[in-house]
Amino acid sequence: MPADLTYLAEDVDLRPLWRAVHGRLCAGARPEVINTVRVPTLSTAGIAQLRTWLDTSVRRRRGTSAVTVSGDTATVPLRELLAVLGIDREALVALVEKAVGEPVIDRGAAALAAADRRARLWQYATEELPDLPQLVARMRVSGVGEDDTEVRHSIAALAAALRRLPARPPVPLAKLAHDITGDPHYFDLTTLNGIRLVAAVAERTGQSEPSRPDLVRALLATVGVIADRLYATVLLFNVEAVGDGPIDRRLRDSPAPVALTLLDLVHHPPILAPQTLTVVENPSVMEVAFIAGVRQPIACTSGQLRAIDHVFFQLAVAHGVRLRYAGDIDTAGKQIAAVVASTYGAEIVAMDDDVASEARHHPPAAPRPRPREGEQSPTCAGAATPVFQEHDVVLARILAAHRL
């Protein structure tokens, strides 16, 4: 850059002018068509410098100026100023970029290009997913950001998956995802792509989109997609089964807790005898019951309810089993208990205020570390200390039918 332009760019008093010009250029104005520029907060020194360059002898005699001021805004005749200073189009762009410290980017052109990319993306989505207008509309509402690569990949993967459905013979969800994308977790049901796949199957088959995990898997099964049928288990101990199937026999013959998969419950569902069944949140409770020789029927769903847990609860209710449910006495545990009670009519046990109060009055042998200076303990901060099922007070209530 010539030395005189460097001087102009580094002049603090003229910087508001170059910033205003920079804004006009970024808005899409071509340098040669900008006649005047309105410049806010231009200093007195800056105005004086511009008038030195622009005000001719005639103007001075008439008492007029090329640079007019109204309030805190000055109007500068840019085209005339560039002619006086001998600055051409390319030099002006370089000058304002150096003065402002940011490149000149035509935001108008960039916006038009982005709009064109989005239009082409949704046209592609409509062509690839022609029978899924609701899903495409949902994807449009969620937006794409500056890079539509991931969205295009998702559209292509969905289209490829749907072309393979219904799958005969059935295919595991992870296998379907692997064969289409190379990633077996691409359509995991907790991911956005998995949610889109479920939505696509629901819309395509004319069904409402399910939210409960067991219903999601049931929907996918109708088109031959098997999701997570073996990885999750529900634990049963002392549960009385009266059927003649393989799972019934396992439950009757095993002296230890039995782990059942979703495949077990769906393909070989046991026939449960009417009984009172205590369902717990943590496997450690079942360990305690087994070690202590407890004989009451117990099941464990291991935390947040999954598809297998819902299927098991439905099976128990269908066979007239009276359900009791106990979880950790904390926010998550109470939320799970509320779902089990409202959906399956379970009695909530060992989670009331009396149990929590008694447990907190008999804390574990190892005290909690004191908070650091300036920190608050959970109780001081207004949050009740969680009470977990492993506490002796809670265990005694859960396993009330047996003396520990």
C-alpha cells in the first residue's frame, strides 16, 4: 500500500469515515457508485482535515463547505474526496480494510448465495424424501447453519435407509446404519438422525410418532428394523412364573437373579403368577437381597426406563402382578417413580419423607467432605441431600418381608 494511503488508514480522526465506507461496501454498494457517506461521531479534527482537502476558494468565499454537519453526523462527498486524493476503486477497498481491520465482504451477495444454497438443499430433500413433507418441514424449521454438508448427508442416509424398508429378513438397526453410512451408531435412537428415522417411518406408515422407547422399537419392528434387543436387560429374582416356555423354566430353575433381554420378553414372554413384585432402581439392592437370602420377588430396571422396562411392566400388569416400586430419593429417582406409578399403577415404597428424614439422621459412616471456603453445601444451597437405595434405612423398607 502506498505510504500516503497507510497514513490515511492510520489517522484516528478519519477512522469513522473509513468505517462508514466499509459498511457501505459490505452492504453491496460498489465504490464507484457511492456519492456521499453519512459519518456519525466524526471528530472536529477529522472534519477540519476533510474540509482542508475539499473546500475550494470559491466555497470559502461563499461561506459554504463540502462537508456538512447535522447533530453528530457529518455528510462527506466521497466521490469528490477520492478524486482529490487520487484514490481508485482497488485502493479504496485496501484502505478501508486496513483502517477497520476487517475484510470487505459483500453481505448482500453472501446472503443471496446462502439463500440459493438453502433452496437447492430443500429441493434435494424434497426429491430424496418425496413422501415425507412433514419431516422435511421439520428439518427446514431447525435450520442448517452455514454448512449444509451434515444435513445433506442425513437426507441421503435417510433416503437410502427407507429404500431398504421394509427389511426382509429383519435387520438390526446398527447393521442398517453401518451398511449405509459406515457408522453403526449413526441411527442410534438417542441421536438426531435416529429420531429422524423414527419420524420418517411413522410418517411413511401413517402412524403417530411414538415417544415411549418400547413403542419406538415396536414401530421400527413393523418395517423389519430391530433396535437394541440384546444389549439391555431386566433382572428378576424370586419371580414366580407358571408357564411352560424357556424363560419360565429359567426363572423357576435359577437360584440366582436372572437377566432377561428384550428378545426374551418379546419372543418367549413368561407367564407370571399373580404376586407382589418389588421393582428397584439399582442392581446393588438385588445383590443385597441375594446375599441375604431374601425370598420376596424382586426385579431391577437399572435407572431410567428403557424399552425393555416398559415391556416388562406391561407384561406384569397383564398377568395381574401387584407392583411396588422403589428408587433413589433424589430428583431423577422421583421422576422415574412418578412414571411407573402413573403408567402402571405401582405403589411407591421406601421413598416418602419419613424414610428420607430417618436416613438423613443416620448418615453413612464416612462423612461428606466439607465444602471449600466460599462454597455452600447442598443443604445450605437449598438442595436436599440425595438418599440412595443402598442406605440401610431404605433397604430395610424395601426388603420389609425379610429381616436383614
